[in-house]
Amino acid sequence: MGYKEKNLKEITPHQYDFKTEKMSVPSRFFMSRDLLPDEETFAKAEDVASNKNTLFRQTVAMPDVCSKPGRKNASGTVIVSEKYILPQVNDSDPNCGMRLIKTSLTEENFSPENVDKLFKELVESVPTKRFMGTKVPFNVVVDVCRKGTSAIIDYLKIKTKNELENTQNGGNFFTGEIMRQDIFDVIPKLYLFFAKFRLGVLGAAGNHFLDLMKVGDVIDPETAKIMGLKKGQYLFMIHTGSGILGQYTMYTHTAKKREHFSQAAMVTLGKLTFSTRKKEAYRKMQEKIKNHMAGDESLLKYDGDGPDGKLYMQARAAASNFGTANRAVITHNISETIKNMFGRDPELDLVYDMPHISISKENHFGQDVWVHRSNTSRAFGPAKTKHPVYKKTGEPAFIPSSMATDAYICVGTDRNEESFFSAPHGTGKGQNKNEKSIANKSELFAKMAAKGVKLYNAQSSTVIKQDSARYKDINRVIEGVEVNGIAHVVAKMQPVAVIMY
């Protein structure tokens, strides 16, 4: 008898508690029984929740929860601790995230021929797997790390409306003034040097993408009006990681086996050339990492208020700033491409930019706690949202599925405390029996064309893994999202054109 049968307790038809005798806290699964994950994912939930005197209240699994090779924790989870920062429960890509951008383009004023012409050009101006993107000086990289998106706005003269106003944390994950040396204390200069070439790169990993979406059914007209969304309007949706700067920085500061030789070589070289004023904190951190790499199976823990925790979070904030700035540069390059090609301003206006991989100190159930979201989005309801516009609606959350199926624009609700006000960042891998399976790229292109969606780039042999038949049914996921109060649906979006490696 497996985990599902023995250790699940139904809370509601869309919510289950999972608890074994090994676990210190339960795992709450926010999904219907038919969307529950495989046994390996349950095993990882058990393993994480078995850490003694570490976790707060419960761990959380969203509908897109899934196990990934080489990870201590499953993707699509929220792990909370009162005292500790737990680097291993998050994917090694700080501020992997998504943004949605309004445009003045519609299905009526921008023809399918123009869309095709544009995306053929965007394959070049928004590169996926390429070493060089938008090159900037070393000093600009450092300023982006310490000041956030405002530094790249100043350098490139970015004109995207609400670029800072509608980016989580205003595009800067630091709360106080940070000096250049503060960045050098937490990130090897070698990584910062390579980051000069890496802004504006979409990325080749996983399902990072650039989509042109069209607003379809408007479910909540009042909220859609507040957000400036209209039926037939074209939107750009961008999903990226934090690039090599984020990856290498996190590999330097946590216990995780390098996935590629190039990563291992770069991290080793970075550590050998790293000079920091925080030598004692860094030395103790590296001792902990060495022990965990050598066989300590418990979760690596840094004291949230201690030297190691502060060093780690400073490194994380700097890398996260780069991740947001990267999406801002991609948005800028899209705008410039449209202006150059069509002689018109698309009037790009940021709806929201949010990380999917984050660690932040928040207050839940009357306690200040460290919230680790690994491929989940924060989704505060109106009562917790301080944004001047979204405090009326709740924090935006975007939930796509595959590249050929509808996506949803949602907002957080005040009924979502049990998940620590979190939402899924997608539907997750799984079998969708309503979708015909494909076996190769030719079938993928044909299937998407039949749905009215054009796929561009698609150089990777693994792009077929993003086929709709390999993702859970988004309608079932959204049903649970609404019922559980995770988020409220505002509008549906239909994919029109997709760039993916």
C-alpha cells in the first residue's frame, strides 16, 4: 500500500493532509485526489517534513507539485520555518519568475502576419540559448545587484510603464542602502564579470518562454477594469530564471551537487578567487556545506538572524535583483523591436512581475517566519497587499499550463492563510487525457498550429516535453484554486505565439 492510501486525510475534496509517523509536521496538498502526485513526490514531502524542530505549522504542496532529480524538496511547494533559512528546499535559481505585460496591440490592429514577422525577429532579439544577450559594463551589473531594476532602467533608458511600481519589492530585494563592497562580500567577481553578457537572455532551461497571449473570456469585469485588461487585447508573458549569476551564486552558498561540468568548474573557480570581508561567516558556511555534501541527509540550516543566514540572504537578494532586471531588459528589447519593425509604440505596461523561487520574512498566524516558495507564487489577498492598486483586488498571480493551452490571470484572496498566501505557478507535469499525445517535433508543430498557436525557435530536442498532453488539465487545477481560496480568476488568456528553446 502506497503513501496515498495509508497517510492521507481528506480536509475537503480539494485539500488533503499527508502525515506519516516520521514527519514532525503534516504536508497540506491543495488539490483534488485526481491531481495528487506520484509516490516519489510524497516521499520527498515526508523527508523534508521529518526534520525535527525546524518547520513551522505545515508544509504546502500546490497542484503543480512534482519531484525533480537532484533536489531535496519537490517543486511547487512552500516550506516555512520560524528560525531557519533552508537553502536546499528551494530550486537553485533565485527569482526565477514571471511577468505579464499589457500592450496597445489587439487582434484587430495587429494582424497574424505581423505577429509572425515580429516573432521571427524576436527569436534574435530575445535569445534563448546564447552566451551573449544585452551587454552592459561591469559597474552596471554591480549596480543592478545592489540597487535593483532602477539601475538598468537608468542605463538603458527603459520606458516600460509601471516597471518599478508593478514589480514585487519595487525590483529591489534589499531594504536598505547597499554599497559595492557589500556585493563583493557575497558574490565572487568572476560571476559578476560573466553577468555582463547575460541580461536580456530568455534562457534554455525547463519551460522558460516568451508568449504572446490574447485576453479571452473576462470572468470578473470589475477587477479586469481595475487591472486595465480588455477582451481581445494582446499581452506578453515572460518566464525566466536568474541566469548564470543566480545559479552560480546559489551553488556557492548551498549544498547541492552541480548538474553540469561547466557549473562545477565555474563554482570551483569562483570559490578559489572569492575575496570577502565576512571570512569567518563564509568559512563556517562552507564547513556546513561540506558536511551536507559528504552525507548529512538533514536539511542544511542557516540561522535567519545569524551571520551565515545574513550572508546567504544578501547573496540571494543581489542575485534576485539581477533576475528581475533581466525580465525588464527583455521587455525593453521587445518594445524596441516592435518600434523598429512597425514604426509604432506598443505602449508596454507592466501588469506585475513576481518571483516563483523566493525566501522572505513574513507574518503568518501571528508569527514572523521565513517563507520558502519553490516554484510557487506569493498571492496576498487585499488585506495583506500594500500596493496602491492591487490592495483593492489582491496580488496578481498568473497560472499558465502548457504552451498550447489557456492560461489564467488571477488575484490573491484573504481566504488563503493555510497556504501562507501562495499560489501555483502552473499546472505541473501529469497526464491530460483530454489532449492527444505527440511523439516528435513535427507532430508538436502540427498540433499547436491546429490550436491556432505558432511555436518559434524550438531548437531543443526536449521541447516536446512541453506538449499539452504532458501537463495536468488546467481547468481541474483552476477549479481547486477557486474553491480553496488560493486565488480568484479574473480572465482567461489564449496563447497566440510562443518562443521556447
